[in-house]
Amino acid sequence: MNYQLLINKNHPICEETIHKIDLVPIVERNMVFYLERKVRKKYLKLKKKVFHKAGIIIAIDSGYRSIEEQKEILSEIQKEYGIEYARKYVSQPYKSEHHTGLAIDLTLNINGYYLENNYELEKHITEFKQIYKFLPYFGFILRYPKGKENMTEISFEPWHIRYVGVKTAKYLKKNNQVLEQYKKKYL
Ligand SMILES: [Zn+2]
């Protein structure tokens, strides 16, 4: 698996790549999610660390998505938040990192409850910032940070993390770069 695989508006994933991904199930909150094998392992370590060091409980809100699921999510978000919001936050089928099994949308447990939507999550940036400190050690990056929208073409998403491998994650964090810069593929 190429953990630095770039998937965005200009670089859609192909069916052949999707079929090669080693996806494994992970059960949380009585739901089954799928992640790439190594990403599952690293995510569980991250989760443990974040809980022990910062007392924050994280969980998966979205992991791997098939092309069909991406189509459904796009139409659901359009209905719930409007077309303009969906355009800013939800990728078109084949153009979502969630097809790789390398991306995770996180949710947080606050006072015993898991946050249920993006608006609630956006109110907990303080907690997210604590989580971000631990990401590189487990090979994850905050994929759509503030101030890089011109390169990622996705608005700031505090919940979306992406596995790229420890070395790359540390490099990106240290140099304040997004994957598009690392791969030198931005307009
Ligand atoms: Zn996401």
C-alpha cells in the first residue's frame, strides 16, 4: 500500500487501487467500520495514547467508504446542510480519501456522549488541538488544516485525519505542509 497516496479533486482513485486495499473491520460503539490493516493498528494505539495522556475519548465516525456509500453521504449532507455546504466539505465519488481506508473522521466523547454532527464537533477545537499533538507519532496528519484550503480545496475539517506513515507525518508537521505540497501536486 502506498501510504502517501494522494486522492483529491484532481486525483481521483481508480477501481484497481480500491480492489487492492487490505481492509479489515473494526467495531466501535456497536458499529462496524473498515480501515486499511496498518491504519487500524495505528488508530487503536493513537486512541489509547490520547485517552491516557489527555483524557479524551475518540471514536470513528467514518472510515473506509465505497463509491456507493460516498454517493449516499453526498446526497445526505446536501439534504441536511445544503448544496453549498456539501460542495465545501464532501468530496465527489472517486475523489474522497475515504475510499483508501487511510482516512478517519473522528468523533469525540464529551460528558459521556459522542458528538453527532459537524457543528457540535466544531465547538470542540480545544480537544482536537490536544489530539493533533499525538498524530505524527502514529503516522497521522490533520489532512485539511486551516490556511491550506487553496491547496487541499477542502475547507478546514477538524475531524478528518489521514494515515501517511510516521516519517511523512513528522515531516509534514515540522514543515507545515499538506500532502499536496509534499507530492508537489497543487495548482
Ligand atoms: Zn473525512
